[in-house]
Amino acid sequence: MRLRRMRKGMSLMKVFVSAKPAAKKDEVVQLDATHFKVSVKAPPQDGKANDAVERALAEFLGLAPSCVKVIKGHTSKNKIIEI
């Protein structure tokens, strides 16, 4: 799924992510158009897992990591991410 490039500061969409920190491997599974399951090796400490989720989702979508940001659910496994 390739997303078109947008001007800096503009949001294209919001996606819902179920995150699994401290997993055995990094993996992204797309459940439907706006829902993803993301497993990352990073531990849920000091925002490391959130950063890893952002990077994994960006790589999966073919975007720069700076285009993907957790906006809700920083301390929860259920997150809303703005792209």
C-alpha cells in the first residue's frame, strides 16, 4: 500500500494499531484498511516500543519514519497513529 506524498504538517489518515512490545520478531499485519497488528522487539520502556512501532509501520507502508506518529495510546497497546 503506497501512500501519496503530502506537504509537511498535513495528515493523510489515522490508523488503529494493536501493538505487541517485547515480541520475538518485528512484524506488521494489516487487518483491514485502517487496522494493523504490530509486533516489535523493543521493550515497553521510555517510549522505545512506540518508536519501534512507528518505524515498523513506516517501513511497511513505504514511508519515511518521520511521517508516522503515535497521537493516542502512548502507554496502551491500542494506539491511534497519524500518517
